[in-house]
Amino acid sequence: MDMFTGMLKALIMGVIDSLRGSVALYYLDRNIQERADQQSPRRRSQNVGTPNRRTSHAAQTLRKPEGPKVLWRTWQCCFLNGGVFWLSMVVFDYILLLLKSALYLMFGHNPNIGLSVWGWMELILQWTFGALWLLPLFLLSKVVNALWFQDIADSAYRYSRGTPQQFSSVSKLVADTLFSIVVQALFLIQTMLVSLLPIPVLADLMSLVHMCLLYSLYSFEYKWCNMGWELHRRITYIENNWPYFVGFGLPMAVFTNLSCNFFISGCMFSMLFPLLIISGNEANPVTDVCDSRLKLFSPVITISNMLFNRAIGSQGTSR
């Protein structure tokens, strides 16, 4: 009973911590600016009396400290994904509705012709809009969002924990990043397969748990990478303390499931994810409340290891 109570408290704390980013967003930039203002006189005093520095005065003036940008980056994410991407879909649906009404007025004497004409016209318009606007903008926004997310995460981490720790080598960083992408992609496929279970309630519950853990991994990954944690350590930490991380990812999983449209869910995720990054950076996860490890990532880790070992083995034999 005590373990169940601890798991429930950890889940509730995870939900609460995931919402703290919306509050921290508005004071984080101010705190970063205040710390920068406090450190700048100290740096000036250290530079006094040291004329034999290699950097010239012109180079020093060019190196101005960047101002806080967490709130600005968050608003940029909201504008790109909500004000441009999502709004364009709303406008397109409104235009389709106007065209449909106009066709019904034109073929009011013969509604069957109007229905047939509207059937192929709607399909052509949707495919054209999706191929020429939605898909390119979606891919572009993914790249831009990734840069802005990293910017938000680095600014928040420097304020709360200092300089990020780097991986020992560039090759290790690249390997960890590639392995993480493969694991997350396979875990998404595993989530879709779980949602096809014949028992609807169990399928929905397991799919929700999968998405909660995946969103938690997304959120904390920036912080843990800056701390120098490798992927296996990050996933083991989530699986050992799964009640907290299920709660942490629960609000995002619920919000993104409100719409069945893939693009709308992506817009909602991209608008809310900066808050989750800040929440993950500020959070102190509740640990050691459950004795059993939830090994949901183990199948995809095994498959990923097989794929990478086979790829490395094929490269070795080709040489």
C-alpha cells in the first residue's frame, strides 16, 4: 500500500512539474538578465590593468553578451506553428466550405452533379494544398523548431546549472544522437502497434503510457545531454522512475490527442513543447518509489542494437 501511495504521489508531482514551465517562462528571462548584469561589472574589473591581452579592443566590443531569449523563442514557436501553420489550415478549410456552398448554388437544380463535382474537386485541392504547402512547411518548421528548442534548452540550462558538459568526442555525440533518433522512431512504431490491441481500453491505456514516457524523454533529453548522460542512462532512469515520468508527459499526451489530425497535433506539440523543456530543466524527478522497472524501451533498444551492429559489421566486411 505504501508503494502504491508513493507511485501515486510521484505521478501527481510529475503532472505538477510539467506545468511549472508555463510559470517559469515569465521570470526566467528576467533572472537571466539580472545574473548577466551582476556578472558584467565583475568581468570589467577583471579586465582592468591587463593591457597585454591578445584580443583587441575591437574584438571585445564585438563580443556582446546575448540577451535572454527564452520567452522570445517561445513566442516564435507559437507564431510559426499556430499563427502560420495552423491558421493556414483553418483558412483552407474555410475556403473549401465557401467553394462547396458555391457549387451547391450552381447545381441546385441537380444536386447529384454538384456532389460528384465536389468529390473530385475537394480531393484535388486537398492533395495540392498538402503537397505544395503543408508538407514543405511542416518539414521546414521541424528544422526551425529543433534549433529554437535547443536554444531554449541551452539558455535555461546555463542559468540553472552552468556550462553544459560536452561528450568526450564528436563521434560519440553523433553516435548517441543517431541512436536516439532510431530508438525514438521505433518507439513510435511500437506505440502505434500497441494501440491496435484487440481490447480497446487496454490499447488506449498502453498507448497513452507510451506517449507519456516518450514526451518525458523528449523534454528531459536536452537537460540530460547537457549533463553528459548517454542514451542508455537516460532510458534506464525513465524506466526505473516511470510513475513520475508518466505523470510528467501526461498533459502533453492529452493535449496532442485532442485532435485526430496529424498536422494539428504536431502544431499543438510544437507550441507547447518549449514549456515542457523549461519544466524538465527546472524539475527534480521523484525517484525510488517503485521496485519494478517498466521496460517499455527494451524491445526497441534491442532492435536498435541489432541494426547498428549489423551496419557496423557490414562496413567492416566491406573494408
